[in-house]
Amino acid sequence: MRTNLSHQHEEGFTILRTSLSGLKLPLDLVDEVIERHIAVAFEKGALAFCEGNTDGMIACILSGYVKVYCPVGDGNRTLVRLAGPGEVIGYSDYVDEKGRNARLFEVQVATKCTLALFNRDHVARLLAALPTENLIAILAALNTFWSENLRFFTTLLNLPFWDRLTIVLSDLAKRAGVRDAEGIILIPEIFHEDLAEMIGCSRPMVSRLIAEMIESGLLARRGKQYVLLKKWDFGGDSRSGHKPGSRFEAVTPPRASTFRPTAASANGSASRGVSAYAARGLG
């Protein structure tokens, strides 16, 4: 049964292996971690992970899409990331008042999906058995990983809403897009309120920006999906041809960053939403 399951979700495991290799993990360790997974299917709308939970599990998305949220108090929450196949979620935590590792964010299923669950303690035991030089290499890779996310956060805060939306849609196209004759189709269904959270602005503002992009021939709507048309510029400001150079490079994540896991709530501030999305390495 496990062999069939692994074959069925081969794409998700392939992306996971690529991401973990970027963290300098030995291939035999990666294989052992994957071999010990437990696959669990979730229906759309289900709450897969709860904030504050201490179950000690992390997960890789094998199929489908999930929304990672950060609770911000008073029952409100901010969208951190729309994550898809091959991405790791549930690893970001904190130490609670009883000294336990507690989950920092919550995960709600956006489409029917399957998650591969891994035991955090088992992974820790495997890491503890590695030679010192391997652990140093892993720490260096993790430092790079968090530094890139911090740079993304800092850069995004200084961009106008058009550029923020361009970056978010470009990132989604790279992680969750399929190319066809017209351009790149964004596979998951994305709502204006989701995009508003991701760039830290109001829903009406996102609607105006989307309308402007459609009018400019950069974006199209196909049923419930968006299409980034051929005029879309992944290297700069698609509207004016302006190339922000290093500023854009700083917020364009490398492919290995799929391991990295937002809008302020309807009443939240713009900076809160951008902060959460920019910390998208936090899953």
C-alpha cells in the first residue's frame, strides 16, 4: 500500500527531496524520514493543524492546497501562505509555558488534499546521530533560509501595492502554476480577500489592482482561475517596464525555498498583512 501511495504522490515527494537537499541533509536520512510518513487525507475546509497544538507532528503536502494562518487575537487571523504539493508545513513553533514545543500557526485545507505526517522527535533523533560537520552545514543552510525570508519581508514592506501584488502572483505562478498557450494558469482558486491579506491592503484595493492588470493585458480570468498572460514580467514592474533590480531579486524566492512556509484581517493594518506574508517561511 505504501509503494502505491508513494507513486501516487511522487511529485510531492520529489519537491520535498529537493527542498531537504538544499538544507544539506544526507540522502539516506531524507529517505528514512520519508519512509516513516503517515498519509492522511483532508476534505476542503478542514482544520489540519491548530495553533498551540503540541502533537509533535510536521507535514508535507502531497496533493492539493492549504492556507497557513497566523492567529492575531480576538478571533482574527492573517493568511501567511497558500501552500501546495511538496511544501513543508507545521514546523514553525514556540516553547509554551510548560516547556513544550507548541505550533505557532494553524492550517486550513483550501482544496481536498493529502498530507504526509512526520514525527518531529523521530527527525530530531536522526539529526542527533549526524557528525558535527553535517550539523554545522545544516545550521548554515537554515541561517540562509531564514535570512532570505527576513530580506523578503524587509523588501516587501517598502514596495507599493501594485508591486506587492505582482510579486505575490509571480510567486504563486512559480509554485502553483501551469503554463499553456496563453500564459501561466494559477491552479488554486484565489479570492480577492486572500490577495488583500497577502499584500496587506483592503479588498477593494485588490479588486482595483486586478481590474487594472486585466485592462492592461497582463492578467485574465478563466472561470475561477487567474492566468498570468505572456506580457507578464517576472523581472520587474509589469505596468511601467521599470526594473527594480536588487529590490525585486530580494523578494523573488529561489526554487529550493518551497520549504518556506497574508492580509491583515478586515480590520487589520497593512503592515500586519505584509509582515505575515513576508514571513512566509513560517508554516
